[in-house]
Amino acid sequence: MHLARRLLLNVICAFVSGPLLAQMPFYTDNADVTDRGTLHFEFFNEYDGLQSAQFPDLRQNTANFKFNYGLPHGLEFDVDFPYLSIYRAPGSQASIGVGDTDTGMKWNFYKAKRPLSVPAFSASFYVEFPTGDSSQELGSGLTDYWLNSIAEESLSDKSRLNANFGFLFAGNTSTGVIGVQTTRGHVYTGGISWQHDFTPRLTLGAELYGAIGDTSGLGKDQLQALSGGQYQFSKTMSVTFALLGGSHIASPRLGGQVGFEVDFPLRHANVPPPAASNQLSLTSRPWRSP
């Protein structure tokens, strides 16, 4: 790898990073968690053209299903799994099936106050189980352990900046054939995203994301950019969209993503009394933010 590219990846990962599980359509997570007593469902479909170094693998389609549940004390329980289709050159059979399953917890331990002085902070810990068939490249064949830290800074009432720092200390970051694929050593991941609410319903943003394995000679580093956004149809449903592309073998060469997310407030959710409810509406968001 050229020295300049290696330095760029190190700069990104030294300051910001994030897991593959994040705020749609971005790879970089935000500090918010699902409201207590709410079940949040996300689905996205991403179709990627792969780097030439992945031959005979040519393209990958990822259909991802994710469930979040809001718990007390700023906690959120997460579980997600992808359904993968890997298309190869003529003469090589395609692979289709369930990928590896992630489960984890996210904790929003510091909420930003107004007037803003410091960012909001969260942390998440994920375990990925090898439910995908590694012989078909649908799974890594490893149990992955990933710790991630998250900061969210509001630049204005309509703009915000999200930055993560993550460390995968066992396993690898691959989803199918995309991601850093290593069986030993550690992986440092990095991402930073900017988002702006152009209207009360439409949010657009951009992101830079990277990952580095500390085992030399793997040739599996990742650097990619994404541009996309979210359109909110109602308080409980929105659609997401993105275009992305990158360099290095672990990134898609070019791809597109569409998805949607829905909130299901459950009956046993803790509903504040009318007086408290009026005060709450002045200080917090009535639904999960874009």
C-alpha cells in the first residue's frame, strides 16, 4: 500500500470510527438510542460492485434486518442479521444465504445539554456469531467482539456531526466479502459523518469511513465515502437512501442503498403523566431522530 494511503487511513482511525451497525444509511453511529419501551425495526438493501482484486467475486447484495429495543437508563438492545447474495464470474457458482448474526447493547451515558458545551457520548458493545456458511463466504466462521465509542456534536439546530472510535479485538469486520478479513490480530475502524435537516422531513449528509487491520500483509484495509439521507413520512416511519464507493479491497467499488425504518411503541412503555408530558415535549424529541 502506498505510504500516503496508509497515513490517511491511520489519521481517520486515530480520531473517529464506528461499527457496521449504525444510523441508516450511514456506517457511523449517532449517540441517540431508541426510546424506552419502543421496538425499532430497520431494513436496508445494498447492492455493491466489488473491487477487481475480489475476482471471481463480482457483486454482492446485502439485505439487512435490524431490531432495536429501548431499555431504561439510556440503554438499547440490538440484534441484526443480513441475507447475502454473492455473484461471481461465469463458471463460479453464486452464494446465497443468511450471514452472521450480531447482537449487542448501546448506552447513551451523556446527553448534550443546551446551551451546548460538550458533545453527547455513547458506547456500544457487539458480539457477532458465525451463523453464516464460511465455506460459501457468507460468514467469517469467527465470533467477533467489537467495542465502539460515539460522540455527537450539534453544530446548529439543523446540523450535527457524528464521530466514532471502535476497536474489534477478536474476529473480523467482514459482511460477506466486504470488510477487513483477518483471523488473528485486531481491527481499528473509523468514520465521521455530517448531517443537515434541509426541511422538517428531509435530512441529507455525507460520510467518510475506514478500517485497518494490525496484521501486516493482509491487503484488506478499507476506505470509502457515502452520501445519502432520510425522508420522514411520519413520526414513526422514514425511508433512507445512499450512494457509496471506495478504494482498497475491503470496500465496495461502487454501490447503492435503499431502506426504511419503523418505530412500534409498545403498550407497556412508560408514559409520563400529562403535566410531565407537556414539560417533556419542550426538552426532548417526540420520536427517534433522523
